[in-house]
Amino acid sequence: MPTIRDYLSTQDEKEIVQAITQAEANTSGEIRIHIETNSNEEPMARAQKVFFELGMQNTKERNGVLFYLCINSKSFVILGDEGINQKVQTENFWEGTKELVINHFKQGLYKQGLIQGILKAGIKLKAYFPAKEINKNELPNEISKA
């Protein structure tokens, strides 16, 4: 059974966290990555549960974005909170970002796919939620795992 290490090395994870830090530098938005090996739940339902378990609904402007990945079911979901979703709902932004990431995954480029998706989300968050004078990091940047 594949594990997270079969897809991302410790160095890859560090680079992903650096991408999150870079993406959040100019926005009040928050991005989290959650990777798990197994889940028996429907991917969107599981992503929603993880979103709340990570407290992502608690950002001041409701602008958290979760990248959820389940290895064994090959599931990938991008879930934005209501603040950012209201801004991007008419432009199919999450679907386009998801396609970008999955296209990298299909080539075995897992780190690159996540980084590209994170940076794209960061650009959109910056457009709608630019950083304030004090840009408080409301959520940790490290990768959550189960």
C-alpha cells in the first residue's frame, strides 16, 4: 500500500511549505495542505470534515483554502471557505486550479503540482484579500497528515 513518502520526500514537503509561505505573503488568505493515506468517505465530504477539523472556518475573512489529497483513493479536492468562494464562484477558479494540479500528478510531478496550485490560489487570494499592514498568519503552514 503506497504511503505519503512514495509521493513526497521530506525535502518536497519543505518546498511545499515554502510555497504556502510565499503564496500567503501578500494576502490575508490562508492555505493548508492535508494528505492522508486512506479514507472510506466520499472525497468532498472528507475534505469538508478536515476543513473544520483544521479550524479553517475560523479565519477572520473566511478566506481559507484547503488542498485535500487522499493517496489510496487517488482523490484530490480544493475547498475554499465562503469568503473566497463568493469571489471566485462565477469563474470556475477551483476547477481550473484542480486541473492544473492533477495534470502534474498524472506525470508523477506531485510536489510541482501542489506548488503550482498553491501559488495560483495565492495570486487569487491576493487579488481579493490583499495583505493588511499587519499580516497575521492565522493558520499553520505545515502539511497536515492522517
